[in-house]
Amino acid sequence: MTTRFTAACVQMRSGRDPLKNRDSAVALVREAASRGADFVQTPEMTSLVERTRGDMLAKVGPQETDPTLASLREVARERGTVIQVGSIAVKAGDKVANRAFLIGANGEIVASYDKVHLFDVDLPNGENWRESATYTGGDKAVLAETPWGLLGLTICYDVRFAALYRALAEAGASFLSAPACFTKQTGEAHWNILHRARAIETGSFMISAAQGGLHEDGRETFGHSIIVDPWGRVLAEAGSEPGVILAEIDPALVIDARSRIPTLKNARPFTLERASHVLATQAKKA
């Protein structure tokens, strides 16, 4: 049986200064490790929350020189802790990649993932978001090896696309993640239920660190970093303030949930049929 481990989500309120954000992330990750975390996850945009395109591009560089990534690799080596960097902004041509990293306990980068689904929306409260104007979307789903099983890497808005999580679970993921910078409005409506749904649908753990509160660039994020078990039970959830949540993860619960409700095995192919021709025939007869 795979060993149990302690997972932690680091909740942040990243601002417009990458070095201050780095220092906050390092302090919180160290706190999580000191409290017994074997696996620590930071939120989306750990290194920088900046909505102005020009300022964003001026403050980011390639991943090879990113100070947050370098510092968290050092913390992983120092503490012998697996760290998932929810995402950082890195230069990608004339745009930015929203990129997640899994760092092994030896400080080496195990995997990286570029956010596939970009948040281009107009919200009812007047907020407008066009991530595609600044970010370049990824086109690959990524599974990463951990000492406890496979982890599916996703980011924020991805959580609304159930097919991505099913594909990761069918490929062997026991743990799924959607570290986020969720808006307060959409978070209040959907954050908790989406995480419980993705966990239940796939019989997987969902582990998602989040940004929370009012940021320097004017946005307000929901927070509520969350850890959900494969039966849909919330094991730990934060509020809106920066901090750390922890939960014990028992990989055996994945096997249990999938044996009780075997949706991954029971899925069947199907064809789609439109019934409009039937309705038209009935209308003529009437």
C-alpha cells in the first residue's frame, strides 16, 4: 500500500514586486515544511500578480533566471520536501507563459505545465479578463511522478473543463491540482463545488492552493485553498488570508473510491443524435 503523506497548500496575496512575493512564498513553504508537510503547493502566479500587460512583460524573464523558482528549488533541497509551484509567469516570446512546476525533494525540476485554458470572460459585475492578450496557452496535459503516485498538473480556469481531469485520472493520476488566482465573484459561486465535483468524478484527491484578498493591482481573489478527498469530503480549507493548510493524504482512498463508484471503468463510447427531425415530423402531423 502506498505510504500516506501530509500535503500543504500555501495561500498567498502576491503583489507587484516579484522579490517580495518570492520572500513570502519561501517563508510560507518553510512554515509548511516545519509543520510536517511532505508535499507543499503554492498558488497560481506565486511570483507576480500584475494585470497591466506592459508591467507584466517588464517584470518577467525566462524560467532559467526566475528568482522564485530558484529559491523554491533551494528550499526543496534544504527541507527534503516536494514542492509544486502553482505557477509563475515566465517569458515566452512576446507573451508570457503561465507555468507550473513540480520540484523534487532534491531540488530538481520533475515536470512543468503551461495553463491550457485561458480566462477570457466578461463577468456580470463589470470585470473583464483577456488572458489571451498577455499569455500563451499550453496544449499538453501533464502527469508528474511523486513518491506517492501520479499528480495531474492544471491551473485555475482549467478546473471548469472536466474532460481534462478525466483524461489525467484515466492516465493514472491519483492526485489532481488546480492552484488558482480565482476571482472573488466566481470563487464564491463555484470554487468549492467544482473541486468536489472533479474529485468525485475521477475518484481522486484535489489539492489546490489559492491567492486570496485585495491585491496591489486592484483585483480581489477568493482564497479558500482547499484539499478534497476522492469521496468529495473537504479535508482542509482556508479563508481569505495568507497562510498554510495541511491534510493527511491516504492514497488507499483513491482505490477505495474508484472501486465503490467505478466511473472510469464504466464509461462507454456513444454517438450523439439530434431529435429535431422527429419534432418536425410530429409538428406536421399535428
